[in-house]
Amino acid sequence: MEVTPILLADRQANDNRSMGKLSGPELNKAVASLKGWTVVKGKLHKEYKFADFIHAFGFMATAALAIEKMEHHPEWFNVYNRVTVDLTTHDAKGITSKDIDLAKLLDETAKKLQ
């Protein structure tokens, strides 16, 4: 009997396909519950500011461990003490509950380092 391995990318794509893009009212309600998050160009967006580069990079490194478990990765960018984050679910072509959950996780992680 031949066993075909399930690739992580295949499983993730299937998970995201079953995830629906949030409707306008759902998105508005979700964003209102997230401090400092906005929607910019169809993506959930926030800029974090830390005391210095070490804290900003520490935020990214700490969050990366939990993010990997979620199998839902942010678009993020670091310059000195700032980390800019954009979240979207590409397979759903918009913002989903996975993005909201990731935003909450990032906020919790940032709180510990700010």
C-alpha cells in the first residue's frame, strides 16, 4: 500500500479555503475590538513601537513561535524600534477570523515587551 504524505502547505491551503472572508459588518465589529488596528488596502494593519531594537526584534522572535503553531504568517517589517504588521488570508482574498486571532496574539505578545 502506498502512502502519500500530506504537505503542510496543502493542509494550510485547505484550512484557509474553508475560512471565509469577513463581511463588512463582521470586519467592522472585529476591528473595533482591536486596539490600534485599522484596515489599510484590504489588510489588517498596525504599527508597534518598542523601547529599542532589541525589544522590537524580541517581539518578532517571541511571536514567531506561536505564529508557526497557528500556521498563519504575517507580513511584517522591522526598522529599529518599530514593527509594522499587515494581516490578510491570501487564499480567502481578504481578512478572516485567522487574521483577527493573530492580531490578538500579537497584541498579547507586544504587551509583555512594551
